[in-house]
Amino acid sequence: MATETGIGASVRRTEDARFITGTGRYTDDINVPGQTYCVFVRSTHARAKIKSIDTSDALSTPGVVAAFVGADLAKDEIGDLPCGWLVKSKDGSDMIAPPHPPIATERVNYVGEPYALVIGETVQAAKDGAEAIVAEFEIQTPVMDVASATQSEQIHESVPSNRSYDWELGDKAATDAAFEDAAHVTSLDIVNNRLIPNAIEPRAALGSFDAASETYTLHTTSQNPHLERLVLAAFVNIAPEAKLHVVSPDVGGGFGSKIFVYAEETAVIWASAKVGRPVKWTADRVESFLSDAHGRDHVTHAELALSEEGDFLGLRVKTTANMGAYLSTFASSVPTYLYGTLMAGQYKTPAIYVEVQAVFTNTAPVDAYRGAGRPEATYVVERLVETAARELNTDVAELRRRNFINPEDFPYETPVALTYDTGNYAASLDKALEYANYSGFASRKARSEADGKRRGLGFSCYIEACGLAPSQVALSLGAGVGLFESAEVRVDVTGSVTVMTGAHSHGQGHETTFAQLVSDKLGIPFENVSVVHGDTRRSDYGLGTYGSRSIAVGGSAISKATDKIVTKAKKIAAHMLDSEEDQVSFDDGIFTIPDSNESLTFGEVAFSAYVPGNFPLDELEPGLSEKAFYDPANFTYPAGTHICEVEIDSETGTTSIVSFVAVDDFGNVINPMIVEGQVHGGLAQGIGQALLEHGIYDSDGQLVSGSYMDYTMPRADDLPDFVVDTTSTPCTHNPLGVKGCGEAGAIGATAAVMNAITDALGVKDLPMPATSETVWRAIQGG
Amino acid sequence: MYSFRYHRAASIEEAKELHTTSDEGAYLAGGMTLIPTLKQRLADVDDVIDLGGIESLKGVMTSGTSMKVGGMAVHNEVAANATIDALRHLASGIGDPQVRNRGTIGGSIANNDPAADYPAAVLGLNATIHTNGRTIGADDFFTGMFDTALGDSEIVTAVEFPMPSRAAYIKFPNPASRYAVVGVMVSETNGNVRVAVTGAGTCVFRASAMEEALTNEFAAESISGISIDSSSFNSDIHASAEYRAHLVGVMAQRAVSQIS
Amino acid sequence: MVDVTFSVNGKEHSLSVNDNALLSETLRESLNLTGTHIGCDTSQCGSCTVHLDGKAVKACTVLTAQAAGSEVTTIEGIGEPGSLHPMQEAFNEHHALQCGFCTPGMIMAAIGLVNESESLDGDGVRKGLDGNFCRCTGYHNIVKAVLSAQQNM
């Protein structure tokens, strides 16, 4: 049904009504009677043994209700925070996950790690109490450098050489052979800078305990409330899942950082029963900087082998990934299965070998941040390819085109464990070249040079594996949970529809997109569909939103449940029309018997389902409500071309992005306006990584860029207007033909920017972020 | 925030009295630095004395040869009403629009943040600082990092800028905070050239070699070869001392080019 | 405690608040106007932007006591479904928000910007929104929305 609100229409978002009027309901907006306030006492040392913690002064501080240390949680058998993905090393051994108590007991291992909590009648009282905690530490030398972490002092007793795992993927012998045959080898040493996610809503949690029903309720800023509940029940031992009610109300952005189960909500929900009153915690921004899981932070050596003619023969990548002080919830999977598997990019490179060692340092844990592994992979591949083209004096677009996997090659099995289902990489490249006015670049460059400026153009032809994930594949690779999605479509008596999804919207616009999907499929008004998410008591077990999975997996589950509704409704219609089920056709909200005048509206059938006056009850149940679980057969593979053009002030080194073109293939698109918005946001984060953002620790382990005074957030005037368009090869294995769009911008943009800057400067590589001083130094020749 | 007593002074005299009798008192001007500092518990005061109710501290006035800015005039007021273009430009680039609606010139120069913009204006335009007891020349006012010649309970009532024959301010903003990594005010007033630099060192300072060169010939080329001693310059994650020294030269030349 | 009388969204309020209460706290906690959000501690993110006597300010950096005698306007005071402010309407039309957290502050800053400007182009909007962070939209659609709204204000 092609309508103004159906699939493919840029419907204005329904959720906006509350956000633009200030009536959204975020966790910190919720207050409950008797509420207390929690403040965490955090380590100011990067690495130290806890000798003693004295809470007595805190307890006698006016307004303080309680003070707890890690041992108090341990006494109640509160478990460690787990890492949910088991990665195996080359030698077959399991990765080493050191103990991670929510509240430190014996040691603190990064600045910001909580070692006590104080609960007060007010935030001020809790802060006063926190300041009165007296702790003694034996300070140790922290391990701060990723590259040398394995040769540094051992952080965790159970982790020799500070190495969690040493993983590999691909055929080493074949790859080495490819390099021996190569006419040319391009190599790069790359650092992928640490980023701090900075969702504008700080994390928060409000826990309460109802003693009569022994039930806990947790309101928290989670991208996946069911997973939160699962971990708190199964690993942390708070309570059985049925006694744990987790609600993620409106959530102010996540970008990965709100996927994970953190110390704070764990302690808050536990403490609510200890003090017998609701406990609330809201992070201030300093805490967000110190304790949200950070992103990226790789050191990599990468080589690309090419033939005389410019064919890619082999790719060899060796990466050390910084895990921070502990393994966060999904940390182990990010530099492995979301990174190594993407090294084929859009190319037919026949032999690829990737080695990744994951190391611990005395920094905040590192986990998935928008794109998660795929931006790092794209950065390696696309920096190498662009560099190779320059070294071979070949056109950067043509070298890519020569090596593309072509439309006729699909399904294409890569040497790194993925099977791409479909794509047309040349189509995106061609469209992007047109938008970027590639042929006019030389004259633009000449004009800039006449003004004493430098100008550069950079490409990034990225691919991502999204729609996480086929459970069978994920489980076989070590995932601790399946990665399907659930949906329930409830038709009301009057024919309106409520959709429950296990996906969670924290900006993605599900309330609109999913309603479009259902209204389109059922032929009912868009306004008559409501979408409910974020509440473990209202929707079936779901896996939440990350990895660009909501439309591909969650949307497919909704599609499947909606199909079941149609099937059941046809049965009812057949009964009402005194016909056979297979005689009923359904189109645009009308049930008809072909070759007859008889028809029923969706509303009439819905009403009948709940007023089953003469249903043959042994054959036809009353009601019209269906559930579905959708587990994808494969990942989806969004891909595209990003082209960035920069101009550099030669005197100051300041880079301006004068043009940014993104042409992405997301398969079918439900709401183009929302999809474009997702791309814009991703681009800003990708550009932010290249130009502005950097999580920096000093050698003592203090987070130097620990506030907005020093961590450069992209502002409006740091960014250009974007040129965004799409091409489409529909996904072949989900019912909607969709691929997902949430991460593409962040995955593709970074390499395009750095390729443009290195082009402008005529240098091989430059560390990120390319700050004005970094660029200025490159211009000075070192 | 630690607890404190809030007072809204109706007059300069009342404000001074409140401050003098407090064990640990703090004047509150625009609050753009003080309030975040208090919020993060980086300061603990007994009394906060709000100067926002004192009418005589507000306003921007121009007489024939000078412009007088009330100590409590907010940046946006200066950006809108200053008759010295360079000052208007400088004020319009401080912080962000919301900060400019609250932050004041008196608060800024009394705080003397090494990366603040206003100290460059005051020193670079050779302003006179009026307080509730005396006047202080710009050259004597800024005494070190976060330090000024102001006495303990002294209040900046106004800053008086002589009208320059030409002046320009160019700033290289910190990408994160938008303070000045380096900001340079160049002016010529009655034949006297001044070059004041903020952001680079621990305190705003005059670049005397540049002043001399520009006095000889007011052109960007005159100062292009002058090397800046960066040995006492700030160095942080945004800019090394060496880069700051380079930027001083670039910003100064750009300022001169704008007005020559 | 200090007694503060001020007008919020056109309604007079007399409250007794802590001397150190921030305007953002009083709005959220005493007046239950939770549309004013807190996103940082250093007065940068702009999520808490409200109008104080018609000027955009960051409510997290104003003591409630300082607002005595003033008129405060928050996101809740500029329009509601059915009678939205042109800026609210434009944000919806141009998809200028995603998670919605920065949105109230962004809208209040944008209204302040348009009110204070003769006419704005894209660069002027970008520069004028320096005091507000958005992590979702990349600002592209926010700029579009503000340019569009200024035609109707």
C-alpha cells in the first residue's frame, strides 16, 4: 500500500510530540515516594590495593541513610559483572575474564571505579557522606600503554601478560603466500583513538523493592532492558527474572554505551532492598566520562599485497585492542567477530589473516560504541586501499572498482567467515562520485592553493555486518545469548493495534517506523497503531537495540507477527462470510471472496474476533493477538561510499570539511526521513573521531579529557551540511528486504575524512584526531 | 554544592559590607565560572553575594574619547552596544550565546582565567579598571594566573576603554571549551601600539617586540619574523607551548592585516 | 533557605528554596517541569536552556535565588500539541530530533537565537547554536528546522 504513511513514506515522527513539548519521561524525571539518593565513591587512583575503607564518619553524616562497600555486596552473594561473549585464543584456550565485582573489594583498577556507595535523603547528604568515607590505598604503577601492556606489570592475578586472548581469523599460510607473490605491498601503522560515547542523557537508575511480593523494579537508561534483567538475575543474583521488572523509559541516546550492565544499576537495585526504600542514582557528566564504557582504542599494523595490475592479493592485520581494566558486557566480541570478519570490505581479496590480542590496562572498560569493530575494520581497509592507490599512482576510485565484489558474485563468501547476500558497490560509488563532483576536484584544489590553503579528497567504501545476529552463528562463536527479536501484535476490539517489541528506541523512531510497517501491512490508519517498548513486563523477551538490528530483526519479527494476524483474521473472515480460509483474500484492509460481492473490513473482523457469537470454538479461537520470534538467517550487509573534501588552513593547521557525501545501500527503506537522520548522526560521530574526539589518559592514569572543557564534542559549527542519498539492493533473507542504517555513518566517515586530510597534506598517515596542531606539525614536516 | 548563604546586595556598599564580614565570601557576578566551580564542590564558601541587583554596575556608555562598560554588563550587551568594533567582536566570541547572556566583564577580568578573552581587550586597549575605591591601569591589573591587583573585597565597577584609532582581536578557540588557545588584541591609540596576548601564557601579556615593530611600521610583514619565546607558555592536550607560540604570530599578523 | 517569587511560564510562584538551589533543580524538582534536562556539570551542553527575562540562559548555571522577580520560560511554556510554537513545529517537520534529550534546550536556544537575530543563514544558525550539544542528529536537520522556523516567527 503506497500511502502517505505506509512503507517508504517520510512520516513525521509520532514520538516527537512529547519530546518537543518537554513531556518525555526519562529515568531522572521519575520520582517515587520515599526515594533516597545514591552517590558512588570512586577511585582517584588508576591502580591500587584497597587497604581499608572506613564508613563510620559517612554513616554519622546528617541525612545519610546507609553506606556500603564491595564486601557488603559480596556477603549477599552478589555476583561479578559478566562478559557475555566467550572468545577463544589461537591455541584453543578460552579468553581470560578477570573477576569484576560491581563495587571493588580488594583492588581498584581505573580512575572512576566505584569502591563504596552512600545513600542519603538528598543528593547533597549522600555527597557529604561520600566525602566522609576514609579509604587507604597502596598505590601501584598503572599500566597505561596499550602497545606495551603485555610486557607491563600484571594487573589481574588471573591474567598473565595482561592478555585476555590472542585470537586469529583467516588462512595464515595462504595469506603469507599471497604476500610472497605480491608486486607491491602497502603497509600502515594505525592507531584507532579512544572515544567516549557521550550520550547527552547521563546514565541513571532508580531501583525499588516491594517486600510483600519480593519484587524488584528497576528504571534505568538501558538499550536492552531484557538483557539487563537477564544479567541481574542469572549472573548477579539479584532475584529470579520473574521477580525483576526492568523498565527503560525514554532514553536519551545510547550509541552502545547503554547496552551494558554496569556497577551502578546493580548496586542501586541491590541497595533498594537493603535500605527498604527506593534508591536513585543519576550520573553527573564527570561520572559519565569516567565510567561509561569507552570505544575503539586499537593499535594496528596492517599490510595489503597487490599485483602489478592492482589486484588485491592478500591482507594481513595485527591488532592490539585495549579492553580497559575489565571485560565489559560484550567487549570481547568487538575487536574479533565485529572486526576481523569485516576485513574483506567490499573487495575480492582472496587471502586474509587477522590477529587480535586483547589486553588490559588501567583505564575504563572499552566496549561497543556506534559501529563497534566495524569502524575500526573499515578504517584499516580503507586507509590501506587509499594509500595503495597513491603509492601506485592509480586513481583511488578505479583501484576500488577494480577490486569490488560485483553484483554477479553474490552470494559471496569472504575469507573471513561471512557470506554477503547482496550488494552493488559500484552503484553507490558512481552516485557518490557524481555528488562529489569528482572531476572538478583538481580545479577546486588549485583555487585553494592559490589562497594558500590545502585541499584534499578522501574516499571510504565501507561494508558492515548488521542486523545482529543469527543466533546459531553467534552462539557457535561464543555469544552467551541468542540474538533473535520478539514481537507481539495485539489487535484491539475496535481494530486498532498495539505492537510490543523487544527492540528499544532511544532516538531511532521505532514508534513511527514500526507503526508504518504494521499499518501498511494491515491496511489500517497509521494513527491506529501504537508501539510499546522498553518494559520487561509488557513485551516478550527481546534483545534490545544495537548493531543496527531494530528494523532488520525487530521489524522482521513484527512483520512475521502481523502475517500471523492476517492468517488468523482470514480464518475469522472465512467463518463470517461462510467461506473457506483459502478463498479469502486480504488487501488494503479489506477481506474479500474473489468473484463475489462479499467483503469485510479489518475492523469488522477484529470486532468479531472479540465478540465470537457463533465461532466454532473447537476450530476457531476468539481473539486476535499474535506473537513472533524472528531469528535472522544471516547478517545484513549495508554498504556504501562516503567522500569527504577538506580544506586546510596552512598557517594554523585547522581543517574544514567543505563537503561530505554519503551514498548508502540500506536495502528497502521504511521511512527515508528517519534513515537520513540516522546517517547524519553517524557521520557526525565518525567525523568527530577523525577531527575532534579523543579519550586521553595521562601516564598516572588520570583521564585528561574528562569533561566538556577538554573532550571536544562536535558542535553545529564543526560540521557541514551533509549530502546523503541511497542506493538499494534489498536484503535477500529477511521479509522486509531491509538492512539497517544506525551505524553506517560512523563506520564509513572516519576513513573518508582521514583519507582527505592525508591527501591534502601529502602524508601517508596522521594520528587521530587530526587536531589543528597535529596537522600543523605535519605541514612543518614532522 | 556545599551549602552557603545567598545575599542579593542592593548597593556596592552593602555588597562590600557583606563580603568584609563573611569568613569566606564570594561575589557572584554572572556566575559562569563561580557556579560550575561551586557545583563541582571545587570551592566551599560561606556567603555568596550576588551583585546582580546593583543597577549602577550595568550598562555600556560611550563618551567622546572613551567607552565605559559597567562591571556587570553582560557579554551580549557589549557585543551589541560597544562602539569599539574589536571589543564588540571579542565579546561576541566569548563562550556561547547563553554564556554571553549571563557572563560579565567584571566577573571575567576579576577571575583572570589565563584563557579568557577579556583580559586581552583590557590590556590590549589599555583600559582603566574602576573599582569601588580606586582606578587601576591595565598594565597593573593582571598580576598572574587567576590573580589580579584587586583587594579582597574590591569590586570592579566599570572598565573604561579609550577609543583606539584602530584595533582588532583574533582568537584561535579551544575546540572543546571555546576559550582562547591564543587570542591577540592589536590596537593603536594616539600613536601607541599595543599587542596583548591571552591564552598562550599563564596570564595575559604584552608582546613588546611586536609592539615596537608595529610602531615602526604598522603592517603584518613587520612582525612576521618575530619569534616568540614559548618557554613559559601553557602546554596541554589542545596545544603545545611551541604551537601556541606559532599561533601568537599568526593571530597577531591576521589582526594587523585586518586593520592596516 | 531563601524565599523566591518569580514567574514561570506566565504563572507566579512563591517558593522557599535552598540558598544553593539551581534554577534547573527548582524547575525539575519543585515545579515538576522535567522538560529542562541536565546533561553536564560545566555549563556546556545546553540541555537545560530556558529563557530568563526573554534571554536564553543555562538553568544549571543560575541560582534560583538569582531568578527572583524574573520571568522564566521553559519548554513547557511555549506551546503544546495543537498549538505548537513555530520552532517546535519545525523541529518535528524537519526531523530535527532523535532521542529528544537535548531537544528542549535546543529549541529554547534556537528561539532565543532567532529572536536576537535580524535574519540567519545556515552558518549563522550553526554559530548561534554553539551552546548546545546534540549527539544524535549531526545538527543537519536542526539547522534546517531553525532556518524554516525563522520564516514563521
